[in-house]
Amino acid sequence: MALNKVQKQQRRYQQRYYVNRAIKEMIQAGLIAYQKNSRGVMCLRLTEKGKIRLKEYAVENLKIKKPWRWDKKYRVIIFDIKEFKRGTRDKLRKWLEHLGFARLQNSVWVYPYECREVIILLKSNFKIGKEVLYMTVDSIENDRWLKKEFGLD
């Protein structure tokens, strides 16, 4: 019994150590900061940089729900992002690839299922609202390879 009590105390100490270390690292990275609340008590708050990082984590969990039946329409994403935003453009391409889109051209991507909400989230996360166009298309010329790509045959 005495050993159990000692082990429990050590675990609590280790947990406290790891939490304190994580807080210090987040403060150093500029993700959180100490601020006084309305009662004058010091609290940890997310900084703007922390809020941006939190949004990125939310975006990382994005998935497109596939319906049980295809509506025979394609969703086409077209973007024209300037060269000085190359990093954002590359991130968007990686996300579209990660989500399962097929590339028609460098800035034209296709998906067979409804994905408007996911695209809206990506546009707001990358702050590229006017540079990305979402279309629903009835047909695409020579789409056999797309049907095969998405398993729609």
C-alpha cells in the first residue's frame, strides 16, 4: 500500500511537470499569454497566433462525407492565387489532394460529391475567398478516367 501511494504521488508530479512544460513552450511560441480577467485574476488566454493555430487543427480534421449514391454531378474548384501568395496556393493544392480531389489542371480540381462547406472553411482559413470559385457541373468531357478515379462506374 505504501508503494502504491508513492507511485501515485510520482505520477501526479510527472503530470504536473509535463503540463507546466507544455504551457512554457506555448508561451515561448507566442500561442498563449497571461492576462488579467475582469476580477483581476491572472489567466492563460489564446493569442491571435494561438487562434490561428487552433483553426489549423480544426481544418486538419476536415473530411467530406460521401453519400451512398452519386448525383451524377461534379464539383469543380477553380482558383487564381497570385504568385506572391505561392505558399497559400501550395497549401490549398495539398489540402485538395488530401481531401481526395482529382486534378484537371494546376488550378482546376474536381470532386464528385457535395463539398461546399469544406471549401468555405478552406477559403476562410487561408483568407482567399475571392480567389477560389466553386462550381457544380453536370458533365465533363472525357470523364471516364474521373469515374474510374473515384470508383463511380
